[in-house]
Amino acid sequence: MAKEVDRRNFLKGLTLGAVALGEVVAFGDLLWASTLPNGQEVALAKMAIFVDKTLCSGCRVCEMVCSNLNCEGRNTSSLARLSIEKKYIEGDYGPRVCYQCSDPPCLKVCPVGALQVEKRSGAFTRIIDDSLCIGCQQCIEACQQYFRPPRPKFDVQKQQSIKCHLCFGDPQCVKFCPMGVLRVERSEEGLLVGYPVIKED
């Protein structure tokens, strides 16, 4: 069963991660968390969305808002940058968001550099540059090794991969969630989250 991270576990993971790295890098240097195969350093994201699944009613408003705003009004959950997993019998709803991984597998495998760190908004989100994406889906396959379902999705109409870009610092799914399920965590020092701190089995 997939594990969702509540605030306590998030902070615990952040603390443990910082302690584990503290012996080899100064805290101020944690803005650089991993290195791509080409030697490029990857900055930690300064923003991420987290979930309190106990509040989720399964209404899918977050999916509708996301797909409408990011896919020219094509309103379908398959194009939303987050997804709701429903277990109807148990009444269990599990929102699945992109954690903006500290060691992002998607960035490491992209053969054309379409996966990038967006710095203009100050969120340092992992984004896909549409002008570069060739639709190989390697980012989806890489993410799927650690998160299910994988957070990047494939836009069949455009023949390109898509993923959460946090609405460039102003995530609309958080604003429109009627139950307060989604929240934004921010840190100017960078968030040590996602893979490898968080995994879903």
C-alpha cells in the first residue's frame, strides 16, 4: 500500500536527511542535492505540495482545475499533473502529487535536457520544457521505479510528457481544493523531499 507523508513524517524525514548529509556537506550547501550524469548539479526545490489524505473526499476538483488550466481546457484526469487513487469499498482516497524530488530520477534520464529546474519563479520546480520534449517517456519510466502511479504523464494528443510545475510558484490545485487536503511547504534553504527521502511501496 502506498504511504502518504503527513507533516510529522515530512519534518522527520527532512531532519533525518539533513543530519545524514551534515557530515559531508554544510547545511548551506544543501541547495545542491544531486548531480546529473553530465556533472550538472541539481538544486533542491524550494516548494512542494503535501497531502493530508484523511481529509480527501475524492471529489477530483484538483484534477479538473489542473487539467483545465494546463491543457487548454481539456478536462480529463489523465492530463492532470496530480491524480486521485480511489478504493471505493474502503472509502479510501489517495491524492498522488509530485514531490519535486531532491534527487529527481526524471531529470537524470532525459536524453535531451527537457527536464529542467525552473528558477525564474523562485520555486526551483522540476519542469518539462515542451519545446525540447521528444515524447520518449523515459522520465515516466524512471519515476515509476519509485512512485506509483508515476507522476509524469503522457499527453497522447501532443505526444509529449507532462508533469507538475507547481503552476510556477502558485499551485492552483491547492487553492481550489474544497477540503484543504493539499498544502504547500516552502523553504528558502531547499526541501530535502521526494526520492530518496520519500518512497511509495
